Amino acid sequence: MLSKNRNLLLFIILIVVVGLYFWSSWQSKNESNYKTVLFEFDTATIDQIQVTPPGGQAGFLVVRSKDGWQIQADGKTYTADGQIVKRNLDILNGIKVKRVASRNPDDHDRFSVTPEKHTRVDLKAGGATKGTLLLGKFDYFQPQNTQPDAYGRQPQGEMVFYAALPNDPTVYVVDGQLGFSVGKDVNSFRNNTITNLDKSKIRSVQVSGAAVGEQNLVFKNGVWALNGQPADSAKVAQYLSKIARQNGSVFDENEPITNYPVDKSIVISGEGFADVFINAHRKDSTTLLLNSSQNPEAFFTDAEAKIFDRFDLKASLFVESEKK
């Protein structure tokens, strides 16, 4: 009887041990094969974003200060756009894994996640690293089925980036928008504002220059007038909507701005904000350099005056009946 009980006890212990072994193996495999996110953090605590380009090139640091976010690069300091920084942090937080590309370190070069090829992004809070992303190359997969669906819509391909984590041999596949959205250079984080105004508060716009003459759009006694003549209120509303929010895209800092004369100017006045001055410096026959008092440290290349022309006051703003 004692022998039977002992055998039964040993059998139960064996079952438990085997069960624990398989459960542990399954859990380990499950965690290894089904990693859903690369890392997560509290975006509100992050105070530094360090970006290091491929091959150990000089990178840059985005730092939170009491006045907002700043960028430090090449011994210079620039103002960062807080909304752009927030958007980058939101994108990086909880990066979802689509699948695993490889677990073999020998494949790192093929997916461009080696130090010579990857872009490294380090996120820090109070000096502690909260997450590090090694962003590799972009890839695009054609849809397997090229036939349109029942609604005539063409099947979409898949855009992905390859990514890795430090000291992890695994190469992960992440959504392609990640690589395109996360800033990889200084200018991708910079404040690119030319104008940021409430259009309902604008009361006058003055444009001047040798090529455009003197143009004045003024709101007085409830009526808009262009160069003293009534203007079409609907067209004025469209114009103000356009000029109230304008951004530059290409920063220019190669030469001192004093090398180039002011070719055209814009003054926007209104209620509740200081006058906004925009100067267009003539760089060459086809290029202007724009600078706004709302973002005085930045100069933007304006090829073919495409940005400046959005502010140009045209005769189309006149009331139709006045032109007849």
C-alpha cells in the first residue's frame, strides 16, 4: 500500500514537472514569436531625443527646455516645433510589430540595421534611456492578387521598414509610415512657420516691391478694400484662409542673409497680434529667401516665388461689378 502511494505521488510529481516544462517552453516561444510592440514609454516624461545617422555621422539632440523644445546640432541651437516633436514621440511609443524578418545576426546588413546603415533614435527621460530604435531600410511588397475587388478598387501593396533593438538579433518588420514620419535630420524637427494667425483677426495686408508695386488690402467700416476699391468678400475670405497658415519647407543657411537685398515685403496687421513682417530677399533670378518675424531665425528657399505669390494681392479680389 505504501509502495502504491509512493508511486502515485511520484507519478503526480512527474506530470506536474512535465506540465511546467511544456508550459514554460510554450510561454517562451509565444513571447519570442509574438512580440507585438518594440517598446512603450510615457511620452510626457521624455526630455531628450538623440538621433544618430548611419555610420556614426554627426547627429543631433532634441532637448526639452523651460521654453519648449530646442535642437542642438553642429554647435548651433534651433527652435523645434513642439507639435512635430510630440507627433514623433506618439509614433515611436508602442511601435507595433507586423512580423519578424529574421533572427539571424548575419542578416542585419541585408536589412540595413547595422551601425553603418541604420538610423539610431534614443529616447531619454531624466538621463535614463526609455527606448532605442535602430531603423533600417524601406521595402515595398507588391500585392499578391493584382485583380480589382468587386468595387473596382485596386489591391494595395505593403510598405514596411525594418527595425531592430540594441543587443537583440531579431529584425522586426514595422509599418512603412514609421520610417517616413520619424524625423531623421535637424530640419525635420525645426519650426517651419512663416505665418500662424487667426484669419478672423487680420485687418490689413500690405505687399510692396519693385516687381509688384504697392498693394494694400484693408478692412474698414465692415468692408474690405483693395487699393481703395471694394473687394469681393468671398474672395478675400479665401485669400485670408490661405495666408493665415503658411509654412516653409526648405531651410537655407548657407550664406549670411545680408548678402542678398530685400526684393519684396509683406506686412500683416490685425487685432490681438503684433504686426507680422515677411521679407523676400532676392538670391538669384529664380529664387527668393523668405524670413518672417513670427520665426526670425529661419530662412526658407522660395523657388520661382511660389510661396510669396500666395500672399500677392491680385486684381481678382475686386468686386466684379466694380471692374465693369
